[in-house]
Amino acid sequence: MSSGNDCQRQTLTKPVFGEKEAAELVDRVFGLKVSWIGSLPSYDDQNFHVRVSAEGADEYVLKITNSEDSQAPELIEAQTQAMMFLSAEGFPSATPYLTKDGNIMSLESADTRPGGTKYIVRLLTYLPGTPVAKIATNAQILYEIGKLAASVDKELSEKFQHPSVKSLHRGQFIWNLANVPLLDRYIYALGQNKYRAVVERVIEQFKAKVIPKLSSFRACINHGDLNDHNILVDSSSASLENSQYRVSGILDFSDMSYGYYVFEVAIAIMYMMIESSDPLSVGGHVLAGFESIVPLTAEERGALFLLVSGRFAQSLVIAAHTALLYPENKEYLTITAKTGWKHLMTMFEVGQEAVEKTWFETAQAYVHHAPA
């Protein structure tokens, strides 16, 4: 979702390829003739939906990485290898189409002049499905998403091996949940209002109650961004009243880093709350699915409220900051803000004890009535 270790270095890092240039890139680098191309929304990379006149799978996503992350090819390598690994393990993850030279990515310039800005370019398989953001979520899919979050992290942490994996130790990466205190640098973007006050409260409580406990959490590799736009689903039921969904795609591995299992479930809960008509009830269903694979410890459960609040704060503050840098992309950057502020304020109005009671009682109900 976001590049690098410091948000302020994002300025002018987002690629600005036109559709014609992007189509020429696909031809020159991957040897495929484009029959149709359209831009896709993105945070700070540039993505294109591409159809080619080739046999077999003919739809791809051309992903042009921002210029800052393009200076860390080992990190992009790790993300891409992780996607390939998960796909081989049966997860619905995209895989790269190799360049004409047989590589999974290529470093390319937006123009042919010497010294031009370089961007890492990949062509990934296009995954079918509907983003979770566009469906009316129910308990069944929330449980499945929790289960997915735990399964992805467990599989990566226990089995994924590649020399580039060490690059996932991203100490100051702004989107790692451990780095909520770094929001102090960007909170100016909120101005002076009631929203800023609640974010300052989140940051202070996070410093006091979460940071000292990090060493007691179980470490793992986090996907780090299982949001409502990065999980695709399809419906296996014709009934709109009781739709049964399955996950058909996992997108965007650019926020991968070493973190903790409890981070992933907190991130999933926060993003599943965004579109829900009953946001405080969401957490229990996601938690139940997660704990069917990785049960949380008492310390991890005790931090969940502040971790979810911390992710809200990250998303809202960084979006406000980045929108100042890229005003032309403000609508996409502030998607979460439309309901995010309301949900964060509600969490603190209701209070940690009451919110946790709702989450934990819902999750407990699954112990004896777990989905098949």
C-alpha cells in the first residue's frame, strides 16, 4: 500500500505511464501484444489491467512499482517469490509472467533518456472475483477471511524459504503495526480537530500498552494488507439473502514484512469493519476464523483492541498525508476515511471492555459450532 520507510520520501515516486506506453512496455519486456488495456486504482504504484492476444490465460495485471521501492529489488523479489510459493501451496495468489529474458521482473525507464527514473515492472496473472468491499459481508465470509489471514501467515512463516526473505525485516516501515508511534511525524496532516485528538490518544496508549508487550507476541511473516480491496471473492450460492462466498484472490503483497500473528488478525478486523453496517460485530467472526488456525495467547488478545485502533490510525493519518502529496489521487487515497473515522470514534466511545466482550463472546460461540 505504501512505499519505503518514510512517507515524506513518497513525493514524485509514483509512476505516470500512459496506456500507450504501458502497452509498449508489455510488448517490449514480455513479448506480448496488447489487445486492450485499462488503468486500475492504486496507492503509490501504477497498475494496468491488460488483455493480450495470446493462447491460454490472456488477462494480466501490469504492475509498475514506485521509484522508491524499485530501488529495493530484493524486497520485490521476496514479495513475488512469496506469491509464487503461496500459489504452489494452493492459495489463490497471482503469479508472474516471465520477461523475454526469463526473469520475474525488469527494471525499466519511463523514457529512453540517460538518467531517467527507473521502475520495477512485473506482469502478474489476473485473478477473477469481486472485491470484498463490493459485497454485503456476512458471518461466513468474515470467518473465511480470518481463516485465510492465519493460513497465509502460518504457511509463509513455517515453509517459505528464499534468500531474499531477509529483506522483509523492514524496521522503520510505516505500515508495520509496530510502527504506530511513527505517526507522530505525519499527524500534522489532520489539522486541529476531534479526529486528531483521538489519534493522539491511540498513539499514546499504543506506546504505553502495546510496545512493551511486543516481545511476548509470536513472530511471523505478515501479508500486512488484507483489506477489503485486496481480497477477492466469488459466490457459490444463487440466493442473495444467504450468499456463500469463497476467497478467489489475494492481492498486493507490497506491505509484507516480519511482524506478529496478532498483527494480521487486527489488520483484517479493521478493514472488514470499514464497509460493515454493524462494524463492532465484525471482529468476533474474523477472530474465530483466525483462531481456528492460530489461537491467540492471552497477551495477544489483550492487545487486539489497540492494534485494531492503531491500524485505523495508520490508515487515516497516512492517507491524509499522502493526499497532500498526490491531490489528484485523493479520492482513492481516502476511501477508508469515509467510514473509518466514524468507526474509530465509535470504538473509543463504546470502550475497550465492551468491544472486546462482543468480539470474544462471538468467537467463543464458534468453538462448539464451527463452520464445516
